[in-house]
Amino acid sequence: MSRMGVDADDRTPAVAADGPAADGPAADGDPGAGTARLNLGCGDDYREGWHNVDVAASVAPDEVVDLAERPWPWPDDAWTHVRAEHVLEHLDPVPWDELTRVLAPGGRLELVYPIGHTRFEDPSHAGFWNYHTAEALVGDRAHGHQFVAGLTLVSREVEWDLSIRSRLLRLWVRWHLFRDGPGPWLSQVPGLYGEVRAEYVPASPERTRDDGSDGPTTGGDG
């Protein structure tokens, strides 16, 4: 894919000093010892230096975990970097409470999800995410839907595969990109595939809109 645009804010903070040690999760003896980076739904993307988990034992992950089952088998604040690539759109409901629970203060959550016509073609997709989903997830869109109270969006990158069969349509897309730049309109182009890479950090207390409890929850604007 070609990176067609970047909507980024380099405010990602360093891992807090009171978070888990860089060489492992918070509690001794927990799965994933030796790394504080968690690769959810790794599939064939096995990453050295990460704790790779998947529901399928056939891909030989470090740990077999069904992310649809709660609670997840890790302590609070266990991981300084959590990555989920083409994973969460397959879960219903998405376990946001577990994601925010295991993410350490000052940590980083990296989400990658498909947009464009790809999102409609996979029957295992439990929901359809688009360009604006990255910000809607944390309440940065003006609507009354629920959002994840414990996260702040700090960067978003959009990549598109412009190898459309129709030459005329390819030319139209390139002209539109030149004139208007990338945006949500790309999701409506027939046969165009892409993905969003969004990065989040735990929300500061003043931005966390929850029910007053200690843990992150989902909330709504009304």
C-alpha cells in the first residue's frame, strides 16, 4: 500500500517511571516475561521481542488466548505497548475494558484496521470501521454514541492500495487526492482498499469521561 496521508500528533509520552519494567509485565511469573510488548491476534505476524498471542494454536503463538473471553490473563498495567492489527473488528463486543486495563500508564496502544471495500468483504467482521472510527472511539466526534473513556488519540495514518483495475477510476482518485488530499471520501471509492493505523495513550484524568469509578469505562455524550 501507499501512504496517502498522515494525521499525526507526536505527543506520545515516555513510559511512566512507575509503570511496569521495560523487560516484563508487572507481576513476576506472568505469561510474557521478558517483554512488555503485547501483540494481540498475531496470526503469522510473529514479532521477536513481543509477547505474541492468538486464539489459534496452529500459528504457534507464545500464548493461546481467546480475546473474546474476559478477563484477559494478565494483571492491570501489565504492558507498555499493545498492538492489535486487523483484530478488533472481528470481536463483538470489542473488549475495550480489558485493553485499557492491561495498558500501563504512559503506555501506547496501536490499532490497525481495514477501511474501504475490504471491510465489507470479510464475513468474519463483526463491525464496519471507517476513516473517522479512530477518533469516534475516544469521543472526538460529535455524536451520541458510546466511546472509550480511557484513551486519547495521538496519531493516525492512512494507507491505500491504488491498484484499482479501472484506469479511469485510478486517474480520478489521483486527481481527487491532488486536489483535496486524503480523507473519508476514499472509503466510498469502489474497489479501493486501505487501512488506518491509529495510536492511543491512556487519557489524562481530566479527559476521562466515565462514571466516577477507578477503571476506564465506556460512555456517551447523551
